[in-house]
Amino acid sequence: MKKIALFAIIALTVSCITATAQNKKGMKKVLFVLTSHSELGNTGEKTGFWIEEFAAPYYELADKGVIIDIASPLGGQPPIDPKSSDPSAATEDTKRFDKDTELQAKLSKTHKLADVQQADYDAVFYPGGHGPLWDLANDKNSIELIEAFYTNKKPVAFVCHSPGALKNVKVNGEFLVKGKKVTGFSNTEEEAVQLTNVVPFLLEDALQANGAIYSKIGDWQPYAVEDGLLITGQNPASSKLVAEKLLNQLNSKK
């Protein structure tokens, strides 16, 4: 009887492990790419990624069962824009992040961008903050990664300043954004935060210069645009909208 019971326990354990593996295999997996740049031009101030633009999409996807990995050009702890930690910028998602020691630990150990492959993921998401304008806009690994996701028919999503990572991305010799409907941090929003003469380029202008069909609504209002596999959001308040559109695309590809 003891042997029978033992065999039953072993069989049940194997069955549970197999079921868990199968469930994980069927789950969607998304790569988050964060900036490693921390200097706000020559101002002497710090920048990085904006917490809300990371936390809101992260929880929106993770709470629906999406597996998320995080990468950055340098790996390790990516810089957080200190202004995004200010109480005035707090949201329910940022408050949740502040208490989420598990996610904070995960964030401190981001993968190096050079070590990740699009083949391992179903989509890629780029949170914003001013940092991407300096590093991700010109990062060879990021440019190649976005191109790989897009040409393999996988969604690519960006919010606020992170569409700046599209600046030098080309597909078949043409800028990826050419003829595409997009949005991103507007010139008027950049003027409102008094960084027009600090940033290396104005996102709205750069997207239009590359042939994008750029649109926006009022400053700081939630707004996201979807054009095929390309999903973009205007500002921090648009982060969850972008994640929702990304989730819809992932769910449509069962």
C-alpha cells in the first residue's frame, strides 16, 4: 500500500509539473526595454525612465498573466527620473510599485539589451522618460531589436518619449514610422516642462521628419494610437491605454 501511495504521489507531482509547464508555454511573454541614460543634458540634473510609464503597463499586463522580462542597454539598475518619484506624479500604480519589493528587486537586475532575442518574446514595450532620447534613439541593439520584432509580425509599443527609440529604425530601407499613424510627447508638452532647448531632439518634429503621420490631443490627456503592429502613446497618462491595446493584440494571436 505504501508503494502504491508513493507512486500515486509521484504521478500527481509529475502531472502538476507538466501542467504548469504547459500553462507557462501558452502564456504570452513581453520584453520591457528601459533607458540606461541618467544625465539631463548639460543641466546637472538627473533623468531616466518615468515610473508611471513602467509601472502602469507592467501591472496591466502582469495582472492578466503576461510574463515580463526587463532589459536596458547597460543591464542592472536603470536610472529612475527623480521627478517621477515626486508625490505630485503619484498614481495608484506608482504607489503599488513603491511597495512592491519583488518588482524593485527584478528591476535592479535588468538584462543587457545585447543579450536578449526577439524570438523569445511575443512583443516589446518601451516605457518613456527623457532618457531614451539620448541612448535608445541611437542604440544599435535597440534599433535591430525593434526591426526584428516588427519584421517578425510582433507588436512594438511605445509611450511618451520612448517613440524616440524609433528615430533610426528602418524596415526595407524606409523609416518604420513612414506613413504610419503615431503619437508621442508633444512639442507643447516639452515646452511646458521647459526642456525644449535641453533635449537632443523634439520627438514630435523627429517623427514627422521621418514621414510619420503624427497626431496629438490636449497636453497631459490620455491618448494612444494603433497602426497595425505599431502602438504609441502621447504622455504618462497614456501608459495604460498603450498596454491595453498591446494586450488586445496579444490576445488576438492565440
